[in-house]
Amino acid sequence: MANNKSSKKRIEIAERNRLRNRSYKSAVRTLMKRCLTACSAYGQSPDGDAREAVQKSMSAAFSKIDKAVKVGVLHRNTGANQKSRLSVAVRRVLEPAGAPAAAAVAASPEPLA
């Protein structure tokens, strides 16, 4: 038990931060799961509505991850890793298998002779 005023205050602040961190982490996990679920649903039946759901869920997850990093709940590398995981999953579902390689070749500049 805390013996002086400052240690009591630190206990209160730590509890407040713990609850805030828990809610942010829970929201990030939920939005990531929603995005991955939307990706698998789009993979099952690709149509315009499912594609829109994938993009909206990814945007919401990115926003919440960025806010968690800004507040200090997540380390910036952890946030970047989670965003990378989501974007890879979304890219894998939205783009056909042969398109990225063909697009990369088409986008590369001509070599100078």
C-alpha cells in the first residue's frame, strides 16, 4: 500500500493508463480481425461491396493503430509491423496473382543505352 501522497497518485495514474492501454489494444485487435475477416469474405465472393468493406476495415484499423502509437500504447515498430501485416493480407486478396509482377515490370524505367 502506498504510504505518501505522490505514490498514491502514481498508483491512480498507473491504473488509468492501464485501462486506457487495454481499451486501445483491444480495439486494435478487433479492427485487425475485422479486416482479416473481410479479406477472407472477399476471397470467397469477390464483388464491389466486399471490396469496399475490405478497404474501409483496413482504413479503420490503420487509423486506430496510428492513434495507439501516437498516444504511446504501442511502440512505433509494433504499429508498423501490424500495418504491414494487414496491407500484405489486403494486397494478396485484392490483386490477382500475376498482376504485381507485370505491373512492376511495366513501371520500371527503360535502361539507358
